[in-house]
Amino acid sequence: MNNEELILQMLTELKNGVTELKNDVTELKSDVTELKSDVTELKSDVTELKSDMSDVKKTINDIDERTTRIELHLENVTDKNVLLLMEQHGLITDNVKEGQEKINTLIFDVDNLKRVAISHSKDINKLMGVK
């Protein structure tokens, strides 16, 4: 093999290598384009997640505010009203006890009046029968 043939063979191999490199570069460019597309999609997803997280944080803050208002209402209004009801219940219970004692006394007095009336009626009937 002479020098020209050797050079031609080397040039052919070099040309094949360059073609192979071009194919590899084209494939790499395609991969890079696909990666860029994926990164763009990821950025969009991250932006959407940030927006969603912002909404979640706002919702949590709203819930915290509502919870605080409910706690304050319970402490300042409901608890006081429960105490007032308990106090009134105690007063009503005392009044019922007093009323029950008075009723018992009245029942006793009425029973005594009935006995006296019966006794007097008998005495009057005896006196009437004597005439």
C-alpha cells in the first residue's frame, strides 16, 4: 500500500469518524432540547406548587384567625354565660327548696284545718241533736 492509499484510507476513516461525531452531536442536541423542555415543564410545575402553597398558607392563616376568634368568644362570652346559668341555677334551686318547704307547711296546715273542721262538724251535729 502506498502513501496515497494510506492517506485515502485515513481520510475515509476520518470522514467516517466526523460523520459519527456529527450523528452523536445531533443526538446530543436532541437530548439537550428534550432536557430544556423538561426543565421548562418542571419550572412551570414549581411555579404552580408555589401558588398552591401560597393558597394553603392563606387558608391556614384564615383558620388560625377563626380559631383565635372562637377561643376568645368561648372565653369572653360562652364561659361567662355558663357561669351566669350556674349561678341562676343555684338561685332557682334555693327558691324551689324554699317553695317546697312552704308547700309542705301549707299541706300540714290544711290537713290540720280538715281535722278541726271534721271535729267541729261532729261537735255541731251532736249539739244539734241535743236540742
